[in-house]
Amino acid sequence: MVFISKKQINGKIRYYLEKSIRLPDGKIKKFSAYLKNYKKGKRPDITSFNKLHNSIINSISILYKKSSIFDETTIKKLERIKLEYAEIKKNLNRKQLQDIIDRFTVNFTYESNAIEGNSLTLKNVSLIFHENKALKDKDLREVYETLNTREAIKLIFNNKLRVNEKDIIRLHKILMENSGVLKGYKKFPNFILGRNTPTVPPEKVKHEMDKLIEWYATNNDMHPLQKAVVFHGKFEKIHPFEDGNGRVGRLLIDIILLNNSYPPLIIRKTDRLSYFSALESFDCGHEDRLSRFLIDKYKNTFKNFFQIYMKYIK
């Protein structure tokens, strides 16, 4: 939270705009910006806020390992979005914030399920959410997929799920409720339609998932969005469940982002072919395409669902 502090230096009263930030290593650091010509009781000008935010962004960006895609410029842009997201949440009341989350949830649910072939329209999904019941002439399984996804996203926004085996299996069980699909790790081999990548056989799933979760827990020098990219690519290649791997995997991206105080992202059904192509490139050892794809979805989702509110809280 940003606040104004008063200090007496060499007999003169000076005002500073200050904000405490938890760094990626868990430590708390206070940042400040001198408020020149500040009058008590007045809101500081936007230049002061920008100066403070630039100081925070510059300090945090140097902590992350750089790559050809996640370079210094890109990381600074991602961090600015994170700060704006925090400002939006801080300045909205509970009802206003919940309305935004509800809108996001409806759209995420529609898009993610549609990627997997769910035929419900965006309007259908909205009606199911608001009326909490099945629609006439609609496949009951598709309705359950919708309600289950809403339940999962609610837990994610409430910070109730982590990247560990217990919560990943719990997430899958929530999404597969009333679907007739085996819950938990697969018992028989499965395949990824449209891709030539072999998935991990059932007897090796737990081992590979343990390795992936350990990788996630130990690579703390990577930017959280880059970790989400790699984790998602590896998870989809393992394909640990009988069904629902794509839906679980896309929610895990947002678990990683929200757990690290970044805004979530949506992959739209219109991007389905580009998304699958990026995953196929990842399977072949080329991470950059999936990185660019998810960076783009991160920026677009923030712009379409959150950034619009920035001008109202200045």
C-alpha cells in the first residue's frame, strides 16, 4: 500500500511517497520517492507515483534470470502490469472487485472449455453462473464442466490452491466432478489428438510429476510468468490425467500468477490453433513460441479485464 511519510531533515520538513514490497526472495523492502512542492492533504501528482513505481520495477527486474524472450524490457513491462493490478485491487471495494472476478470467471470458463470442444455459448455460461442450474436442451456434462470450473476459479482467487501434488489432484477432482472421468492420475495410456508427442505412460506419471513440482519449487530465479510457461509446457507433455489435462493446465498457469500477485490470463478459443502449435514447438524443445504466446495473453487479458479501471482510480 502506498502512503505518505513526513521526515525532518536538516531542520526542514520533507514528504515522501512510500510503498513496501515483498521481493521474490520473500524479504520486505521499502521504496520511496521525494515529493517536491507537496502540500499536506493533497494527492501527489502522477509523476511521483511513476517515479516510485519505476524504482520498484528497476529493483525487482534485476533479480530475475534473463532470456532471449524474458529480457529486461519485457520483465519491466510485466512488473508494471503487476503494480497496476495491485493498485486496482486496492482501490476497489469488495463488490466492485467481485464483479470483475465474476466477469473474468465467466469468460475464462467459456474460453477454456470451448478449446476442449464444449458447445455452450458465452451467454449460456453466464446464465448457468447466475441461475446456478442446467439449461434446457444442453448437454448435462457440459453444464457440470461449467459449474466445476467456477468452483475451481473461486478457490484460485481465494489463494486456496498451490503448485503441489495434493492440490493439482484436488483441482482435477473438482473439474471432473459428475463427468464420469477417472479422478486422479491416469491408469491407462492416453494420447494428444493432433500432435505426435507421446505422453508419459501411467506407471511413470507420479515420478515425472514429482520431478516437475520439485523443478517449480527450486527455480526461483525465473520470472513467475516464465515459470508458468515452462511448467505448463512440461505438464501438458506429461498429460497425467485420463481427461481434463488442458483445463487443469490452464488453471495452473493462473494459480502460479495469482499466487505471485500477478493478474491471471485467458487463452481464447480463437487462439486454439496457435496455442496447440506453440505447445507442439515446446514438445520439440523450442520454448520461445509458447513464451511469446503466453506473454501476449497476459498483456491482452490485463488490458481487457483490468486496465480499463486504472483511469478511474488516479
